[in-house]
Amino acid sequence: MLEINNLEITYHDVLLVVKGVSLKVETGGIVALLGSNGAGKSTILKAMSGILDAQDGDIEDGTIHFDGVLLNNKNSHSIAKMGLIQVPEGRRIFDELTVEENLRIGSFLRQDKKEVRKDFEKVFAYLPVLRNLRHRIAGYLSGGEQQMLVVGRGMMAKPRLLALDEPSLGLAPLITQELFNIIRDFNRNERISVLLVEQNATMALNIVNYGFIMENGKVVLDGPASKLLENPDVKEFYLGLTDVGKKKSYREIKHYKRRKRWLS
């Protein structure tokens, strides 16, 4: 489905922000790309979606293939038509439009217009909160409702791969859990591939099959989600637990110790 090999990305021709990253999302799979803010996760999504050049970014080396098609030089319109749909960070809704109008925009590139109404009902089944809000102006929704809306808009595009950028950002834990359960169910029921880009490692690793962890532009660890959850370094640095199950402050961990563990 999606295969990224040895990807290197620069901004403004000088700043190397992604350094030889390789990852894969199988057809029907659900994969997490984890890491702290500034690790390079969102940059990879922008490269996949064809919007990197809008921020003066360039792919210097490596390849991105989607169903065997090279995406490196394709524009965002062409990539979206192929079924690779990104739900961007920051709840980028159309504030002055209604919920239903926002959802309808998600289906803009689709050719099967007769199926759109059926998919409205499917989206409302996954995100029932939106049904009662369908005529509400989107700008007046709560943060959690707006996040549900952008995910629903992504579903309306009839994706073959849905890439979500930090969907938990700014949400309360209960809302995040509800949203992640919806993403998991959508993947399982519809067999739609999902790439979940997140900082919330705990919740993400509980719904995905496989995870990649990035630091400073590199993938430093990857593996099945169940193994990552049991990895002592992941527990300490990403789940906030020591090997005896106690919370540990990141400030107590010296940087050199962390890097030595990842790279050993």
C-alpha cells in the first residue's frame, strides 16, 4: 500500500529535517508514527500528500510509493484522487459552513456521487455526535466536535489510506479515547489503511498493529505495537513509566543517556 524508503527532506535547501526514514503501511493495516514535537512526523505526511513545496520543503533523496506509484513529484490533487487522504493537524474546518457542508466538501473529488448519501449515513454511524449537529455552523462546535468533524470529512473522501496528523491534540483523555476507538473500528470494519501520527504513544499503541518511533528526523525504533508497549525504553521515555511502574519525569533523564539507549 504505502512504502517509504530512505526518505530525506530539507527545508529552505539547508535544514535537513527527515534523515533516511523508511516505513510501510500494508493494505488494511493500522500503523502509528510516534515521536515528540519536531521529530519530523508531520513533514513526512506533507511529503506523502504533495504539499511539502508550499512550505519550501524538498525531497532530497528516497522514494514514496503508494500502490506502486511514485509520489515524489505528484501534486496534492492527484494524490488525493488516488485515495491517500490526510486529516491535518489543528482542526482545519470551514468555520462559516455547516457540519453537513464541511462533510460534503470531503466528497468533492469523488466520481461516485450517487454513493455519497450512503456514506453520510456511514459517517454518522461512526460519529453519531455529528448527526444532531449536521445543520450547526462548524465554527461554533467544541474542540472535540470539530476534531470529529475533520475525521468525518476524511472518511467522506472514501480513502484507501487515511493519514491522521495528531488527532488527539488539545483533547480531553475521554474524548481522545472515544476518537481512537472510532478510528480503530473504521479500520477494522472498512479495511481502510490508517497511518496515525501521534505524540500520545499510550493510546496510539493500544489501537495499532505496528509502530515507528522517530527522534530528530530518524526512526529510532519500530516493531509490533504489543512489543513496543513492553519495551523498557518506550515505557520510560514515551509512556512515562520506569521498570517498576512508577511515573518518571522526563526532566530527570539526561539527554546523553536517552540517545545512548536508542542508538545502542
